[in-house]
Amino acid sequence: MKKIVIFASGGGSNAQAIINHFAESATVAITKVYCNKQEAGVLGIAAKANIPTIVFTKQEMESGLVEASLATEMPDLIVLAGFLLKIPSAIVQRFSGKIVNIHPALLPKYGGKGMHGMHVHEAVVAAKEEFSGITIHYVNEHYDEGAPLLQSTYKLVKEETAHSLAANVLKLEHFYFPRVIEFLMR
């Protein structure tokens, strides 16, 4: 059985899509959800799915406690699904090629520190971009600079707002992220 751990900071809609996708899998299991916010919705999602959770602080992540937990868990893949902290270099190096992230834009545009969620969609709409979309990529030591695995585009409509763009991009995330993860688990 291949093991996936999910890192998330918020509501957990991508985590839910991934959990649903693998719920009946005989070969892949979501074994743990790591979260840096005690009030995050993803914790309730994990509880409903009977997936153990670990809640930690930024300081605990930087001190090596999260890395030690991951070393015990030894996941085949670490999935960042709306996780807002930078992954420490020690974890990136230890799990090189085994950490993936999803970004709500077509990288390299609109990536980097502070570019997450509505910040991205507001910037895309303000720039009057014709297209946006998602990028699923490996994680390295730099924000949003790991090798891309998949990009999917969305053509903005004339009256697009940051909120409508967010909703349309989220549909792409929920469709493609579980499928890319499934491909990686073969």
C-alpha cells in the first residue's frame, strides 16, 4: 500500500477531493493530514474520513519536529493542498521528488511568496489576463519554482471577477489534482 500525507492550512476542499478520489483504492491510502492551523476546516474533513491529523506550529516545523514525524511515517508522496508555509529545506531534500503542490495560476506568472488564494486571482484580473488556470508542480526550496507536472488553462470571460475566477480555477484543481496524484502513485 502506497502512502500519501496531505499538508493543508485551510478549508480543505482539495484535500476532500483527494480523499474522495482514493477512498476505495486498494493500492493507495491517505495516512495522515498535517495542518498548521488549529481552526482549519481540513481537520474536520480528516476526522470524518478517519484520517489521523497532526497540528503543528511554524516553529515546530522549523525545529525539525515535522521532519521527524515524516521520517517515521515515510510517505510515498507529500501533497501540499492549500498549505501556506514554506517547506523547510531539510524536508525538501529528504523527500526530493516526493512533494507536490498545486498553485492557482499558470506559473511562472503569479507565483512566489504571498501569492496564494485570492491574492493570485485579484492580480490576474487586475492585469486583465486572457488566461489563468492551475499548475501542479514538484516542490523545491523556492516558492512555486519546482518542475511542473501539469498545467490546465481557463479562459477568463469579459466580466470575470476575482471571486468567479477563484471558483472556476477551483473546479480545475478538484478535477486534476487527484488524477495527477494517482498517476504519480503508479
